[in-house]
Amino acid sequence: MNRDWMQIVSNVGLIAGLILVGLQLKQNSDLLEIQLLYEESGRFVTSEQAMYGEEPARVWAKSIDSPRDLTLEEIRIVDAYLYTMVEHWRATRMLASEGLLSDESEWQFRIRYEAPYFLGNEYGRAWWNAYRGGNQMSPPDLIALVDEVLANDPDGTRRYIMQPLNALQATRLSETTP
């Protein structure tokens, strides 16, 4: 009788071990899928970054100062720049949704902080409206959050860029007043 119990316990242990191995295989398969998607995203971002060319800062500044004067080549450079940012947001959201980030809200924080900077200008908002209208890759909650952020801070780019200059001017004023 004691021997029967030992066999039952060992069989239960064996079954539990097999179940655990099956769960680990499933988890490894899920992680591999996420890794492959993330690597695919990274390859695409790398190819988009190759479009930046020699003077991406000048082109991006022109898209803020005089967006209607952009050439087709410059439009493509800005498109690559903005698409790369949105792809980073999408990838961060994907990692969060799979539980691979310690803080699920990290992707939301990034969008709240970065969207006004990258899209908070006339060209950025126009680009976003075109992107969001024809994009099936970005999840609806990501699109809704960017929409909300831009509605609350439509001119964030220039405000952010001008902060250091404004601080320098404020310092100069305080130094010259008695």
C-alpha cells in the first residue's frame, strides 16, 4: 500500500513537471515571437534612419519654420524621422502589453512627453493626421493617446525648443536689472 502511494506521488510529480515544461515552452515561444517582431521593427527603423541624409536637423527645422516650402526630398526625410519616433512608441507599447516592462505605463509616459516635441507643430500635426488615417499597425489606444496629447499641446515643438533660449534671455535680463 505504501508503495502504491509512492508511485501515485511520483506520477503526479512527473505530470506536474511535464505541465511546467509545457508552460515554459509556451512562454519561450511567446518571447521569441516578441523578439522577432521587435527585431523586424528595428530593421525597419534602421532603414528609415538611412533616409535622414546629411542635414536632418536643418530639414526638421525647416518643417517647423516653413513646412509649405519643403521639397519632396525634405518631406521624405521628415517622414522617416517622424515615422521612426512613432515606431519606437509602438514597439515600447508592444513590450509593455506583453509584460516585458516593469511599468506598463512607460509607453504612455513616452508619448505624453515626446509627442508634443515631435508632432507639436503644423507639419507634425498634418503628418500625424495622414499617418493615423491610413495606419493599421498602430493600436487604437496609442493613436487615441497621441490625439489627446496633441489636442492639449498643439504647439509643443517650438515651446520646447525655445526653452533654453528663453532661459538665457531671462538670465541676461536679471543680470542687467539693478
